Amino acid sequence: MSAFKPIPLGRPIPESPHGVSCSLPTMGAVRGYEEKDPEITGQLDSGYPRFVVHPFARRLAAHHGTPGRTLWLTSSVRMAAELVRHLGPSSGAELFARDGVNGVSHPQSADTGARAKVYLQNIGGFLPSREAERHLVRLGLVAAAQPEELFAGDAAAEVRRNLRRVIPGAGDADLLLANSGMNAVYSAFRAVADLQASRGRTIWVQLGWLYLDTIAILEKVPPTPGDRIHVHDVFDIAALERLFAEKGSRIAGVFAEVPTNPLIQTPDVPALAALCRRHGARLILDPSVASVYSVDILRHSDLLATSLTKYTAGEGDILAGLVAVNPAGPDAAELRRRAAERLEPVYPGDLARLAAEIQATEALLGAIDRSAAHVAAFLSAHPRVKEVHWALNPVSRANFQAIARSPGAVGGLISFTLRGPMEPFYDRLVLPKGPSFGMRTTLICPYMYLAHYDIVGKGGDLAELRGSGIDPDLLRLSVGVEPVADIIAALDAALAGA
């Protein structure tokens, strides 16, 4: 019997009130979700927590809200204050605080609401679901919290103890925990950007295609649009050398994913690091795609910014992130201080859950690595599959292996395109379908439709995608721990009718 059964639209993945993914089983559901079709959104029990306000938070906001105003509940008092500043005086935004619940209230306005939501999404500022749940229990609106395994001791120390084993050279003070991967990225970026701006360095180099919220930060934070330079080809060190020769004294830093999402490409990290060091630029690397357990890159970077939601929180029911400071870096002490000031701390309930899950990370990744290699081989050999991208693709295999912690450490992400239309395959496929990756559960999604619908939807401009070598119909598969024969059988059955 197969490990997979169809999951109804809108159900959380995993089946937990804190699950970070949700089922979008057809392309019609994906489009409806992106276009805010009430026929689709009305069936969603939850969604990825930085994009969909959690039902617990919505219920708590409804309890505290007032007619004619919108209330956004935030992860801290500081985050609420930052949101008020972002919205500006003309928005009518005001701080909200009651019984330990913090947020921002403003007169109902579609424009103000959209600006508030995107801001909190970009930098990880929403009230965590477990914290909202605790308040609902306190108010008598929910009978009891969801039973789950929690670490009973010092959760932060336990998380750092596990991370120290796989991040050589980093001490506890260098491992800064954040409430989400995106908050870690934002905090790392602002730490470097603010320090380098004081030296007259304001240009940022985006190497390759980045995750959408990382792109948003690189677009919005630098002083002028010309201060963000996108180098599309992650392998073109010669182009980077020319750029540094021309503008090196003004370049603040380089941001790269290692490997990239969604093409799973790995640049020459040692060469990139040496180039940055020669010119006084700082290097921020994000290893979320394969995890810090799979790649050894802190020694090459100034800051490592990553999601712990992926792999480390392998059950798929926590948001968390990490900024790791290279203690040997030239600005280590200052970057450590600045990043720590920006970070939103992990809610204690989430931290206790993370500490309980992190101990299984190496075993989880070992199982995922082995299965991913088999699935990549199957897809690469299938006549209906056009292209397959994974960590050991020939184009960047050597670059990845130069930073891999072991020969088999590849991570669970595989992206692929088809010969023929994607939609019938996706609709027919019996695998869990939804956003996120790096959990025990296998997940697949039409990545560009979920991450960049503004580009691939109606009227979008595909030129930048094509310039980056990305097919809008690319599918991103996150291999889980189910029997690999079942994963391959599900893919094979759907491909048979492609």
C-alpha cells in the first residue's frame, strides 16, 4: 500500500494546527490561492505562516479588535513600533498592547493593510501560532494547547549545542536564533548594510536568483535602485571580478544562496569569498536549500543566514532561523552586536519544540539524502522529464562537493521541468502538494506560481526569469522520509499520462 493519499484542499501539512504548509492539490487551487479567490481561500485551514495569518492569530485579533479598524498582531513590541513607522503618520496606525498581546491598529484600508502584511511577511513579524494559542487558552477561547513533545530544559542551549557540532569554530555567542529564516536574513543584511554604509559602501550584489522575500529586502533597503546589482549567472566569477574592479570600493556585500533556490546551483564559494575579502566587501550566504548540516560555509562567509524551519524543524510545525557570525571575520564583534539588535527572538514555546526536534536532524537528513539521490536518478532517466536540477548536477557538482560535509550530503530539493504541459501532471500526481520544504513529509509545488505569481500569472513579464534560466513551469520537489519506492511510483504514475 502506498504511503500517499490525496490531501484535501486547505488541510495543513503536517496535520497539526502549527503545520507550516497547506494542501494545494491542483493548479486551479494554486491560481485561486494567489488570486485570492474566495472559493479557494475560504477552504484554507492555514497556510505558510509568513504569508497567511494563522487562524489562532486571526481569532485573537478578532477578540481584541474594534469596528472600523484592522489589527495586526506582531511578534514583539519593537516589531509593532517598526510597523507603525513603516506605515507612517498618514495611515492612522497606532500601537496596540493588552495583556501581553502587541500589535498595530489602523483604519480599515486595503492599501494600508496590504503594506502592513507585506512588511511583516518580508521580515518575519507576525505573532507566532503557539503564542496566539497560549493567549486563546488564557482567555478561555480554546480549551487547551495542542499536545506535543517539548524540550524540558534550557531550549536555547540545547539548540546551540546541536548547531555547534556542525558549524565548526562558532561559539554560543556566534549563533543568533531568530523567529524565522526570513528574520535571520533581514537581520544579517541590515547588520552588514548599516555598517558598510558608514564606510561609504552602499552597493549590494545579488548572485543568482534568490528567494522572493530576500529579493524584496535587497530591492527596498539600499538607498537607491542602482545600489542593487543582479549577477544572473552564479558561475560567472569573471563578471564578478570585472564588477569589483569597477565598483569595488563602493560594494557593501554579496548575498548568495548556496545552493540556489530553485535551480540548486552552487557557485565557487572559496573564489567568491576571496574576491570579497580582497575588496573589503562582506559575504552573506544562505544554505537553507541543503541546510547547515550538509554544507560547511561559515568559514567562507562573514555571516551565515538560514532557515531552521527546513530540516532542523523536520516535523514541519515551527518557524525559526539562524544568523551565524564567522568569529574570524574582520567585523565579527560589530556584526554580532548589530545582528543581535535586529533579530526577533524565537517564542519560548517554539524554541522548546525546536529543541525537541533538532536532535533528529542528522538522522532525518541521512534518510532524505539517500532517497533524493534515487529520485534524482529516476527523474533524470525518464523520457518525459526535460531537465533535472539537484545538488550533484554536473554543472556545479564540484563546487557543491567542495563545501559538502560528506559525499552523500545533498539535501532533499530537486527541481525539474517536463516535456509537455505541467498542469495535467501536477493535478494527477498523488504526493502532498504545498509550499515549504525540508520536512519529513515529501512536498511538491509549482514553485514560480507560489513564489512569483506576479511574474508567471496573467500579464507577467517573463524576461527576467528567462535571463536567469528559470522555466516558469518548473516543479520543486522536497523529498521526505517515506519509502523511496512509493515516491518514485507516484511520480511514475503521473508521468505516464503526461
